[in-house]
Amino acid sequence: MTSIGREKPLDEFIRKTSPKGEKAQGLPKESHKRENPGPLFHWTGHPFTDAGLTALLIMSNKISPTELTADDVMNAIEFISELYLKEGWSTLLARIYRNNNPILMINPSMRKGATPDKLKFSLVGLYKLLVNTSQKKSQNVCQICGRYPALSGIQLRSILNTKEKERPKEITGDIFPLLGTGDLRNYFPHGYEMGADICAHCLLLVQLFPTASYVITSKKGKTKGILVLHTYPYKKNVELAKDAVLNVKKSFVYNTARGVGWPVDLMFQLIQEISLKVDLGYWTNVSISGYYFLNGNRTGEQWVHVIEIPNPVLRFIAYAAKYDFNGWKKLSSMYLKKTRRNGKNNEYSGLSSKEIYPILLSGESILPYFIDRKNRRTNTKWSLLTFYCLEVLGLDKDALDFVKKVSDKIVETIEKLPDNKLARRVRELERAEKLYQFESFFIRVEKDRLEHGIKGSLMGFDDFARILTNYGEDLNVSWKTVKNLILFRIYEKLHDRLMKASEEFEASEDEEFEEGGGEE
């Protein structure tokens, strides 16, 4: 199983920089045309700036930042200058920029006099600052990209088409989300109490990223949070945000995530849809992180949840969508524990309507969900179960093949039993919650083989020890893994007969377990 590096969480993206103190400069008068052989825009590793770059690429129908031209930037600025003044956008932007972004004129007092030309003036001003500072050397480097000189307060004020009193003296959370100021929580540990050192490149891109975000809403249409997706390799960002940006370009309204009210659910859905169009290898060595946040100006409206999808889980979702979609739907619709539905299980439980999604993301096993014990049937194909065991759980292929072989021998044995005894034997396995009960099941099946003259033993002593201890250091967990695999095979092969036999068996008195096989 390939091991890949994880994307840094939000609180690790900001780099340490020198204290503020760069000499202030006014607005450059040069044209936005740039005679520079190197690319101007770059991936930074920060989710918000990279989402802005992703939006710029999709709007320009480009794939790589090296392809972007000055005309692409100016066209994007022209578009969002009109877009952000449309109905509904001011409310959304206020939840992203704390209702006080002077660049986009979000505050109600600014909004009254806001025009597309005024927004365009400020955004073009940022672009000009980027062009004319990109080749300058400075000790005060941007904390986001680590590439360009950070803007001074005077530089920033000079390009804003707002009243003097509304122009900021530093870069804060009003223009860069989740950047704390004063008493407000700062999600950037290397930021300053009164702002941070950020360049024109990153500041311009972060004004574009709302178009590449997904707005998670309640059933009544209230904004619950904003979801920004971030991937590595970076080029995968374009595919994941394409639906959001194209929706904005087409309808001029922000993307409400197709009505999906949970961020984790949406991430899984997007991965499934993309997987249907590409080969499984598309996700090799890919990491995906989701940043679900709010940055409003009210108490409790500044928060962020980082949702990381491990690569094995990512490839499992892709495999399921491509090769056993019906099975995946059954699997993801299973509910086994009430506490999970109440969002009390792990950090992801409150971010999904599904029970297995948080379990997958937290690294727990979902093996019990592959079978429907009530109806004694499997939810997926054996191939999907195999992929999960090998790629996500990390089980050895030879060991898995061995369990399958033993399971088939068990099926070969118990299918010869009369219906009532068949139902009883399967019930014994289902109810085995102690190790000695699990051991007793094998002993009874071995006796069944002898009684019916089936050649060959179920397994040897060494194999018996192997099947109990070869699936992890925690003995109590390892044998339950084997138990679920065996039940899957039994349900897969004997479902119809089991349902008939179970009805007859349940009409009679249940037989209690015989104690035996030693202690747990």
C-alpha cells in the first residue's frame, strides 16, 4: 500500500517571517502588462489562496498557472466585480470576510455606494501591485506563499476605492478569512495580533475563492458553513471545484452544494462523480482536505473544521463508485449504532448524515456494515470487501485468501445440515461476542464435517491459531474481523435458505450457547 504525505492543516500553512517594517510605497503607475519570463501566479499550499487560483484557472479555461495571461486576470476581475453585487452575494461574503471587507465593499455602509467600477478599481489595483512588486527583494516576505514582498498598510490603502476611515491599516480577517484581530480568534499561529504580512498575489487570489467554494445550507436555506476543497497534487483542485465555479458563471448565484447539507457527504459525492469518469489510477498518491468554516463578525461565527480524506479511503470510495455502486449505496445507508446518529462518536460525526463516513475518516473498521445481519444478506460484492480489507485495513492478501478458503469449507459443511440445525449454527456465529464462543463454533462445525463424512478437516491446529491471532495485536478485535468475513461468505452463499430456515428456527425456542473452548 503506497504511503503518501498528508497535507498540512490550516494552522501550519503560515510561515514564520520577519517583523513588519518595510518602507511604504504608493500605487505603482505602470501598466498591468508585465514583461517577465516567469509565471506570476503560483500554488501556495494554502487552501484559500489556492481555491482563488483554482477559480481563476476555471474561469479562464486553463489548467496550469503558467498558462494564465493578463487578459485572463482582467476578465476574471471584470466578472466578479459584477457578480459580487448580485442579490445574495453580500450576505454570503459577510460570512466569509466578517462583513467588513473594504476591497469588495461588503459592509452595508459601503454597499450603498458600491458599483462594479469601484470593486474593479480595487482589484485591478491589487493586480498592479502584484505585477510591480513581484521582482522586488524584501526581508518582509509574504507569510502565505513565501515568495513575494508583503504589502504595507499604506500600499493596501492606496488601491481601495472607499472612504478614508474605511481603509484598513493592516491586513486582517476582514480581507483574509480566519486571520484573527484583537479579541477575535486567530487561526494562523504566526500571524500578528493586528494582522499578518501578506502579498498582493495571495490577497488578490483570496478575493476570488468564494466562487470556488461550496455553501452548505440547512433545509430552510440558512448558511451553515462554507466548504473549500484542497488537493495535492494541486492540479486536482480544478476538477473538484469545477462544478462550483461553472455554476457561478452560468447562473450568477453561489453554489449551494446541490442541497447537500453536510460537508463530508458532499466531499464523498464529488469523489464518486469524478471517479465514474476516470481510471482508478487517477487518485494514486492524491490527498484531499476539506476546510469547512465560517468567518462572520458575530460571537461563535469564527471556526474551522479540517476534514482529511486518507488516500486509501479515497481510493476505496472511487473503487466502490466505479465497480459496485449499488453495493456502496447500501453500505453507506446502514445504521447500526444510535450514538453515531446523534453525532457523539468522533470529530467527523457532526459533519455527515451518514454513519459510515465518519467511521472511515477516523480510521475505524466498517466491516460490520458489509453485511445485513437482520436479513442475512451481503450489502456489497466480495470484490469490494476484498479491496477494503487490502487497501484500507491493510490485511495481508494471503491471509484474506486463507479466510475465504476456510469460509467456503464452513459453507460446504453447514449447507448439508437440516434447516433448523443450519439456522442454529449460523446464529451461534452471529451471537459469538466472546472468544471462547467463537472457538466453540469451529469445534461444532468440525464435528458436523465428521458426522456427514466430509473429507478433510476444516483446518489444522496451526491454521486455527493463525485465524485467531493473525489480524492485529488486539486479540479481541482480530477474531471479530475474521467473524465478519466468514458471515459475509455464509450470507453470500446461503442467503435464500437461511431466510427460510431462520423463520422455522425462530418459531421454536432458541437454544442457549454451550460453554466450552476455554476462556477468553
